[in-house]
Amino acid sequence: MAHATVFSFGQKDVLQEYVEIGLASNLVVKQRTVALENALNVLKQAKYLYIPTLDFQMLYTTAQGGRQIGLPVGDMLNPVYTTLNQMMGSNAFPMIENQNINFLPKNYYDARVRLAVPIINMDIVNNKRIVDKQLAIQENEVEIYQRELVKDIKTSYYNYLSVLKGIEVKQNALDLALTGKRNNEKLVEAGKGLHAYVLRSETEVAQIESDIIALQGQLKSLKNYFNLLLNRDQNEEIVVAQDERIIPFNMINQPSVDKREEIESLNHAIDLREDIVRFNKQTLLPKLNGFADLGSQAEQMKFNDKSVYYMVGLQLNIPIFNGFKTNLKIKEAKNNVEIAQLQKEYVENQLSVSLAKSYNDAMTAKQKYEASLKQLEMAETYHRLIEKGYAAGVNTYIETVDARAQLSNAKLNVNVQYYQFLSALANLEREAATYELPNLIKENN
């Protein structure tokens, strides 16, 4: 794309305040900001996966029946005890019975505090990278909507002012038409005028009044929409900045779409897919975790120095073979990287064309506004000449009506072209992403 010159313009403080109100209170912005906070929490969770965890775990079981093991302690020890009792002449060693021990413990507990820590685990590292890219993409989505909201607030404000000024122009035209109507009525009463001119002036007055009613209805709709963008009551009045008809702007050379959040999101998407490729390549790396237990286990809920224990250990997992699934995943991930790169190139071309069009639209709007000023100047001159000629009896009343209509239309056209120029600048500002968004999201980070 050939580089062009872009307007970066500043507006009145009133409009800037409205933009800030909209960015802070718009319902869609709030909704997306809350969703972004959730994504930020996911990132924090990913960061904490390497922090050791401490858990209290307890197991309680009781059972009856099941497999048993017989211990013939009576058969083994009773002959010995009998011999000893005979030799000692006493019953110091009583007879014991054979024992059956259940495999399933009865009234058994195992309570422990476990400290677990990952030592080698690339899944955690890659997962954190992926979540980080996903958060950046979601943050860009919020900023994209914010830029659209800024443009909508500005253009709707300009449309409102355009219609408001249009009503003012029409009201001035109505005052002139009513003055002409009264003059014609006086001339008819004096026997020097024509009744047809009175009828013509009444038609002119009725047409202008109809135009004012239509503009007032349009103005109400624009006010409702503007307040909707700001999440305010629909009937709340809109403050109008003093219109000096000055277009302040600074020239910025070599604009590009590099600042667009869409491009930044696509860059993150490419990086994310490359991380997935790396992640799939590292699935065969070993994972090593460590743990330490301090607890107590016994039957009959006993707790003493014999039930207390500690245990430390390492757990190593080395993948050996998974049926070539890893190779297929790597190939799929590489294809996704290529798809993302092609998508970025396509979007860059689209945005560049859109930026060039918005620049051309702004330049065209500027030229049309300048041309409308010249037309207004000629209409004002023509109106003054016709009014003087009518007062001198040189021109007809129909010519004065035509001159007033031309003047009114010229004023309306200047008004329309002025605010269309401002709207074109607002759109150009959006396409070039030059508006400085508030750092609300990053402050939360």
C-alpha cells in the first residue's frame, strides 16, 4: 500500500468527555472487561502451577468378610507352651488359638498432609505460554470494540449536531418566509400586491415547518441512540460544544495498519500455534514430580507414636510409544501455523484497502466542505442582490423565494458537509487506530 497522509484530529473537551463516559459505562465494554478478568485469572492459575501444593488427605475404611489368610500360631506355639508349663509345673503359658486375618481392614484410617511439587514438567511451561497468548487476544478484542465505540460516539454526536444545526437553519429560513408572508399580506391590503404571492408564501412556510418537524423527529432518535452508547437515560440532554467551524488536525506521515489490534491478535495467534507445535514436540519429555507425606494410619482409630509415619518420594514418567499420535499432532499444528500466517496476510490486505478508502473519503469530504463554503458565499451574494432588486421593484417575489431557498440549502449543505467531514475523520482515526485508548485493562493486570 502506498503511504498517505492521515489526519489525527482533536475534538472539543465536551466530546472527549462523552467518549470517556462511553468507554467507562458502555454495557458491552463492561461485559467484555469482566470476561477478560476471567481470562486473567486463568493466566494467574497457570503461573501458580509450579508452586508446591499442600493438601490434607484422609482415608477411612471398614469392611467385613472378603479374603482371609490363616495364621496357625496355635498349632505352632501350643506344643512349646505345653512343654514349658510341664517343666515349670505351672500354667504360665496359656494356650492360644489359630488366627484368621482379613485382607480388608476393619475400622481403618489413613490421614496425612501431602506436599507435592512438580520438578520437571514442560506441560506447565507451554500451558502458561498458550494462556498468555489467549489473554492478549481477548484483551485485543476488548480494545477493538472500544475503538468501534469511540467512532460510533463521535459520528453519532456529529450527526446529532448536524441535525440540530439543520433545525436552526430551517428556523431562520422560516423566520424569513414568515416575514415575506407578512409583507405580501400588507401589500395586498394596500392594493399593491398579488394574492398569488400570499399563497406562494404560505406554501413556503408550510414546507419549511414540515421540514422542521421531520428534523425534530430525527433529532430525538439520534439523541436516544447516543445516550444508549453511553448507557444513560434516553431522554438525557446532550451538551453541545460551541461550534467555531475549525477543524484542528496534525499531519501524520506514513500511516499503516500496524497499530490495529486485529493484526496484533493475529500475531499472537501465530505465536500461539507455534507454541502448540513446541508443546507437541515435547510430549515425549519425561515428567518428574516429588512429594512428602506426614501422617498417621491405624485400625480402631488409634493414634500413638506407632501410628505416625512420614514418606517422601519421586514420581518419574517417561513416554515411550503412543502409536505415532504425536507426529500427527505436530503436523496438524504446523498446518495451523501456516493457516494463521495466510489469514494475517489476507487481513492486512483488507485493512490496508479499508485505510486507503477512509483516507480518500476524508479528503473527498474535506473538498466537498470547502466547495460548500464557496457555494454559500455565492448564495449569500445572490440573496442580497435579489432582496435589493425586489425592494427596488426590479425582481419578483418568486425570485426572492428562490434566493431564500438557495441560501437555506447552501447553509444546510455547509452544515452537512462539515459534520460529514468530521465523521470521515473519526472513521479514518478508527481505521488507522490512532485514538489513544485508556489503559483501563492493563491497570487491572
